[in-house]
Amino acid sequence: MNAAKPQASACSFMKRNSGMVYAGPMTAWASVFFLAPLLIIVVYSFLKKGLYGGVTPEFSLEAYTALKNPNIAVIALKTLSISFASTAITILIALPCGYFMARSKYQTLLLMLIIVPFWTNFLIRVYAWMNILGSNGFLNDFLRHLGLIKDGIHFLYNKNAVILVLVYMYLPYAILPLFSSIDKFDFSLLEAARDLGATGVQAIFKVLLPNIRSGVYTACLFTFIPIFGAYAVPLLVGGKDSYMLGNVVADQLTKSRNWPLASAISMALTLVTTIGVMSMLTLQLRDEKRLGKTSKRGKI
């Protein structure tokens, strides 16, 4: 009897703290591979640049003062414009795709087709677009074959090429959350709206979109955050007008070897993305509260 009591108390302790036990490995993983690198970046941003690169253990605000450089401000504005344009285009394409998938009988097949690009290496897909858009690429050869052009059109190495490839790269990240939200939507509400005199477009904007806002917010986050810090796509298919902050960070690390400035820019990127995440979460919580109040009123 006495031996059974410690076992019972141990079992009850495990049940009460099962959440901590399960969350322990994930917390340790996040601490080692996310918080620790972030802490290193924060510390480096407040140190001085070393004579031959790296940092010296002296407190300094030179890196943050250098952010006032007009050239960095111009690049930041370019980065924001490319990120917002790419995200907007991605969402506009992903919405009808998610709607069609939710209404289709072949959801499994369509989901498979969306996931297939993830099986191919990121750089291989970028180089594929370079072969398509190049001066002697598929698109220019096709236009020459039709007799529409004689000389090649410069589709590559400009802002439009960067936006096009970014939209292609991150389109699945927008389609999947939108499909998940639309698939849960009650489509009889659209029919009810049509019966009450709404047009198809009005039913989409006034009934469908307000009910799938959480999916739209998630799609925006999943798209904007990686695009905002993009490095490889602007480097490979972009030109001078599409130089982004991710490229500045890479150049400061590898060419100028100014680690404090690279860390300061990284902190600015982290701050902007954090503000975006918090804003989206706030809007999502407001919508959930509003829908909760509406459902309670309906029950009353």
C-alpha cells in the first residue's frame, strides 16, 4: 500500500504537468535554433566593426546610425514596394485558386499539384525561370517563332522579373491557407445572398471574404514575411532597381564584412515583420470577437 502511494502521486504529477513535458523539447529547440541566433544578432548590432571584419567587444551605436544613410532608405522603400506588390498579386491569384479547389471534386489531386513544386530545389526553379525569361530563352524564342519580335526582349534583370518569380515561389503558401478557410465555408450563404438580390460579385465581397478573413490574414503573413527578406531571387533575376535589404545584409556580411551593420539591418527586418504579425493577429482576434458576439445575438 505504501509503495503504491508514491507511484500514484508520480502519475498525478505527470498528468498535471503533461503539457510542460510535451512542450519541453519544442521549447528547447526554439531556444537553441531561434532565440540564441536572434540574441547573437542583437548583441552584434551594438558592437563595433572589427578592423578585418567581424566585431570588437566595444559598445557602439554606429550600426544603427548608419541606417540613416539615404541609400539604405531607398533600398528599404524598394523592398517594401516589391514585397507589397508581390503579396497583393499572390493573394489575388490564390483566392480564385483556393475557391476552385474548395468547390472541386478532385481536391486531393489539386492539393498534390500544389505541393509538387516543393519537391524541387528552390534554386532549380529559379534557374528554370531564368531559362524561360532569358534573351535566348523559351519565351523570346516563342515570340520570334511567331514573328512578333526580331530582337530579344529583356524580361530578366528588372523589378518585374523579381515580382513574377517571387509570386511563383510563394503562391502555394497563399493557396493552402485560403483553401483551408474556404473549404470550411458554408456555400449555401452565397446562394442565400443571391436570393436576396445580391450579385455574384457582391456575394463574394460581402459574404465570402468576411468569413474567410483568417485565411486571408494567414496567407498574407506566409507570403509577405519571406518575400520581405528575400535574397536569392533578387540576386539571380533582379537588376539595380530590384536590390533588396536581404542583398544588403549578404553584401555587408561577405563583401564589406560589416557584421554590426548587417545585424542592425536584420533587426530592422525582424521588427517590421514582428509588427506585421502582431497587426494581423490583432485584426484576427477582433474578427473572432465580432463573429462571437454576432453568433450570441443570433442565439438570443
